[in-house]
Amino acid sequence: MIKYFQGFSLEELFVKKSTGDNASFTETKEKLRRAKNKFIYYDKKILRRSHFNFIINFLGEEILILLLVKSTRSKVLSHFLISEKFSELKFARYSKGSYMFPLYRYNKKISPNHEVGDDEISREPNLKSEVLINITKGLKLMFVSDHEKSYPLEPGTYYSPLDILDYIYAVLHSPTYREKYKEFLKIDFPRVPYPKNQETFWQLVKLGGEIRQIHLLESPKVEQYITQYPINGNNEVTRKITKSSPGYVPDNETQGKVWINDEQYFDNVPLIAWEFYIGGYQPAQKWLKDRKGRQLEFDDILHYQKIIVALSETDRLMKEIDEIEII
């Protein structure tokens, strides 16, 4: 267990962090908590925790945010997520709140009236130099401040903030890491081991980057559907996803049908995707439960099949990560 504390805490790595926003009205909270994008009327008067000084620096910008919780009661450790949107107060089940760790900080001039100036906006890594110095020394690579800029350097001789994020995301998706340090991960922000060497670092960066793109549904892989929706009908979700009104009905040991009503179903759904946990929830099940009584549109049907691919691919990539010696 000593090795765990020799790594760096993610709370220590990021310069700025914030808890999620807490809407005043229960209805709004419940809508925002679902695994989908929702608009929010951003008014400090009706938000209990608006975090204006934090959020104003990121509004209108392309952002990457690592979502974590500080403690969880969940038996399945899966409270690590990447996002391009701000989080509501609680993205993970059985946790006490969400914390947002942006990859970059934007430098904006804010007037007393809370207006953003017209000056050119720059950004810098939201990462503390103390940790970066140790990583740089260990890897013997140069650190560059923005992954989207061009540098007159040979590929493989430098690393960027995005590489650090992908490395961290890979470690957090290591089944061995989660199991070995589960008691620590339940009570505090994760500590991540310093990269052992360049080879291991780049292997994990690659796999972490693949999971990141899959979770953001940006990877072309998620459109390579592995399921079908063969029966025409009204597309209304009526199944309650309970024992008496099941959603998943197995065809064999590894896959089955996910019924949305008594006539229509998604075919060839892997059992691993149906049971997979992210943030303490099972997305393949929760997505349908949240839509009970609604008719699925064409885009909804495609989106659900993307979710199934994303969950299946996450499981596959986690197994690949586990073949790399991290701890």
C-alpha cells in the first residue's frame, strides 16, 4: 500500500476544481442528473451553488473536464468520468457530490458587471508545476502547454496536458488498480502512480485516449453498431426493467435481447454491456428507465446502440489496460 501514497493525488495535480451546480428546484435537479445533455437557466438567484467565478472562465470555450467524487458508498468503483459539459451536483450514484477538474484554465477579463472582455483569450494547463516537474524528470520528455498547438519537436520527445489526462484515465480504468486500492478510492480523491517509463506511459496514453473518445461518443468505433432494432412499431418504452417486466432476456450466456415493449427489442446486446457500471449506474438500463412512457425517435434508437458499443468497448479496453503493469 506504500506504493499508492508514492503516487500523486489528483486533487494536488489540478490547480482549480469545483463542485457541480445545484439547482434550487428538485425537478431541475432530477432532469440534469440523467445521462444526457440538458440546458440550464444559469441565474445565480435560483442556483444554490452557482460557482460563477469558476464557470465564467470556461463558458463558450471547448473544455475537457475530469469528473470525480471524493467519497462513495458504491460497491462497484466506477465514479470516474470525462465530460465536455459542466456537471450537476451529483453525477455518480452513492456519492456525496461531483467535483470538476478542467484540463485547461482560460484567462478572461471580467468586468464588475460580470461581462467578459473582448480581449484575446488564452489558456494554460490547469495543472500544478510541482507534479509536472516530477513527471517530466521521470519520463525524460519535454512538457508542452497545449495539445492543439504545433511545436518544432520530434514526435515522442514531448507530452502535453491531454497526454496526462489520457494516462490518468487509463489508470483509473485499470481493474487491478481499482481492486487493489478500493478502500482508498472510496474515501478520497484518487492517487495515481507516476509513469514508470516512456513505453508504459505511451501505451496507457493510447488506451486512455481511446476510452476518452468512446465515452464522449467521438470515436468512429461507436457507429460500428453491434446490435439491431429489427421490428417496426410505435417505439414506446413500456418495460419497467424489473423482474416482472424485464428489459434484458438472454439468448445465450453472452448476449440477448433488450425489450422496450412487448413487441420491439434491440437484438444481440452483450450481457457485459447490459450490466456494465459507470458512475454507480448501469447506463444501458438507466437510459431506458428514464424514458419509460416515451416514444423513441430515430436518433434515440441510434444513440442507444452507440451506448451499447461504448460500454462493450470500455470493457475490452479495460482488459487491455490490465495487461500493462501499472502498480
